[in-house]
Amino acid sequence: MPDDRPRPGTVAVHGFALRMIREARGRRVGELSAALEVDRSYIAHLENGSKTIVGAEFYARLLAELQIHDYRALLATAPRRHA
């Protein structure tokens, strides 16, 4: 089973928030992926939650491209660990 917890230098992205903000900015998946130089499927996987962990540098580029000034806007909350 893959470990989806962020590691140092990575960030967990909230996919639904990403999609809502992208759409509110009037950006299409293809436009955003081209601007970030990633495949369209990468953005789609982030938005649908099948991929959640990204590098900190990519996260910063994503925020800048969507003109998001609060770095917390796309952060996923850490899953709770049950004892």
C-alpha cells in the first residue's frame, strides 16, 4: 500500500480546492498544465485526489500560476492517525 504522507520538501494538495480555484480563475486543465509544463493528466490526478503529494517547488509554481497569495489555500489536512 503506498504511503501518501508528505515527506520533507513535499506538500499534500487538496484536489477539490485546486479544481474550484482553477475554475474560479477561468483556467482550463490544459492551460494550467501547459503553463506548469506538466501533463494534463497530472493536474487531473491532483484534482480527483488520486495523487495528493507534490514537491514544494511545484506547489509554489502552482500557487503563483493561479495567483494564490495564501500558501494554505490548497493544503490538504493531514490524515488522522488512530491509536
